[in-house]
Amino acid sequence: MAISFQLDLEAMLAQLSNLTNQSTPAWGQMGPQRMVEHLADALYMSIGQGDFELEIPEERIERMQAWLQTDKPMAKDVQVSFATPQTPLRNDELETAIDEFTDAFLSFLEHYEDNENKTALHPFYGQLTFDQWKRLHTKHFAHHFEQFGLI
């Protein structure tokens, strides 16, 4: 069953306001602050910040990008090389991580404001446009918001 989720900053911040340091995930090993920083990392990736390489064979990109257009949710407990529970926290507290997420989301929107056809590399989906990144962020954020019972 697909989850209805919108990339609306105000709504996402309202949902994130229910997150505490004591929030426990329904699956996975990330704590609440690590999850929020992970979402900011995904936003940075979508504007080309960071050093990433394609981790799948090029012939799989078309199929991976086609999956983005489906209503299928992300699988639980997926592990990827560029996001681990052991990644050190960079913010002093959860609230500043949420502030960083906010700034990263606004940077994402600004980055594509003048040219929605710009692309940035995702290690499993290849070069993605603004619309494709929005689809991926929608699935990805819904996945983690569900993980912590925020939706």
C-alpha cells in the first residue's frame, strides 16, 4: 500500500516536531537525529554536493528510474554504503539537525529554481532531474517518517 506524503516543508516540520531523542524506530538502527541528518544528506546529494559514484551497472538505471514513478514504498532495512547508522552526528542536538534539514530543503528548491532539467547523481538511480529527485525524496522521506511513526 502506498503512503500519501507531500514534500511540503511546513507539513514536514510539523511532523518532525513530534520527534524526540527518545523516539525509537520501528525498524533499522538509525536514531532520530541521525535520521534527520540522513535526510539532509539526501538533499545535499540531490544538489550535487558530495562525492558519489554510480554503484549499480548502467543497464539497471532505466529500471531503477522507472521504479521511482511507481507508488511502491521503499523496502525496510535497506543498507547503502553512503548512509550508515555509524555515521557520526554533526549537530549538537536534534533541533539543530532539523534546522539543517530545513536549510537543505530550501537549498534543494533554490538549486533547481532556474533550471529544473539540471541533474545530480544518485548512486542507485543515476543522473536525476528535479522531478525525479522530488519523487525519490517523497518516497525516501515517507519511508523514514513512517519508520519513526511520524506518519
